[in-house]
Amino acid sequence: MVPAPRTRFLLGLIGSPIRHSASPAMHEAAARALGLEAHYQLIDVPGASAAQLRNLLESVRLIGFSGVNVTFPYKEAVVPLLDALSEGARAVGAVNTIVVEDGRLVGHNTDASGFARALTQRFGAVPPGPVAVIGAGGVGKAVAVALGSLPGVEIRLVDTDPGKAEALAATLPPRTRPRLCRTVAEALDGATGLVNGTPVGMLPNRDSPVPPDLLRPGLWVADAVYSPLWTPLLREAARRGAPVMTGRDLALHQAIDAFRLFTGHDAPESAMARAFDATAGDPAEDAASPARRAG
């Protein structure tokens, strides 16, 4: 007898700090729109050791979760603790989505697939040339892999830990001509694009990873941070006439891909977008944003 299709799903997010996350709202809204039930639990665990992460993942396996997302600072730490990795997760070397399949924990990376789709939807055909990627951690890795799938893009990496940037460069296709840069200024010299893959600018932090004078109209700028939606980096970039992409785009598209992996259903983008905006967006701030005033 063929088992009835599943209609109820227990999901979650492992990371810290994650109080600001829009993931519960997005996934639960997508399920409701499809006539399904989903409960999405925030699992905020600061400073977890490898042993603690292993115990936590074992609980995910046993309690009945369909899967969990993983965010900062554990996207790389969970990799050796899983039973299997998808091809995409293996290419990135980081996991943001874990699916429980017949009792096995299988790691995926929807940051990479989501970022590539978000970028082309926001900017159209990304112009060829160098792109500066700040940060070689979990998000930076996914961004670099996504950029590597686009034609004509050269990748410049800068990280406060040069060893991480060097390790990431070694995994990228030769056609991307990966280059290690000592400073953000070096990475941006002649670049056509910039991506912030670090938590710099995430509340309560109000810093920018890029000195304002390095931003210019001919440079597209994307930020993975969405709390706040308009980070200091994006505000200054938009003020100087640069086209920008907020963290909303990445958050939405990675969640769409993760929902499909968790449930086997295509998430209604409109339902997820409305849930994100109601939870993480600030319509007043968005309406008064430099991008709106400039456009």
C-alpha cells in the first residue's frame, strides 16, 4: 500500500542569534497556502561545541523533524556531523538545510541556488567582470559558488582570516580567476559588483564592511544581512547611486528551495514574500530608503 502523502511537517532553525529570523513565518505561511500544516521552531543555541551540535542533530533525527535550516555560526560546523551531503553542499563546503530522509541527515545548500536566482531576478544578466566577495564563511562560500555559475564573473575574496579565503579560492573553478585580496579597497579596484557575506551590519551592529568612499554608481551591491533590511552598507551604496539588493532576496529564494526539500512541494513565492515583509520588512523604512528616493 502506498503511504498517504504527508501533510504535517516539523521544521526548525539552528543558530544564534536568531530571534530576528523570518524563517518561521515564511515556511508556515507557505504551508498554509498549500493546505498543509507546518510548525517551525527556532533553536537558538549560542556557543555550541561539536559534541553539543552532534547531540542536537541526533534529537532532530529522533524527534520527528522533517528537516531544519542552519545559520550562523554553524553552517560549516555541521558538515562532518551529517550522514550525507548533496552535490551542492559538497561544492560549497557548508550546509544551511538538513533534510531527514529515512532516518538519515542529508545536508544541502540553498544559499547558493537561492542567491544565484535572486541576483539574476534583481539585476538581470550580471555584467561580466570582477566581483568582490567579503567573507569566506558559510554565506561567503555559497555566494562565491553561485557567482562561479554565472558567465564571465571573476571572484575576488577578502576575509579577516586569509586562510579561509585561500581555502575557498582553491575550490573555485579556474574560469572564475579567483584572487585573494588583502583589503576591501584592493578587492573593489575595478570591480563591477560587491557582496557582503559577513554579519557586519546585522543589528545591533551598525557598522559597514566597506568604507563609503569606495562605493560608486557603476557598482552593484548585495548584502546577505536582512536585519535590518537597509544596512549601513546598502544605505550608503544607494545614496551614491549604486544599484542594490537587500538580504530579502536571498532570504526568500533560499527558503523557497529549502521548503521544496523539506516537503516535496513548491512554495508559493507570494505567500512567503508577504510573510517575510510582515515579519522582517519595515514598509516605512523601505519607502524612505535611499534606493526609493534615488529611483
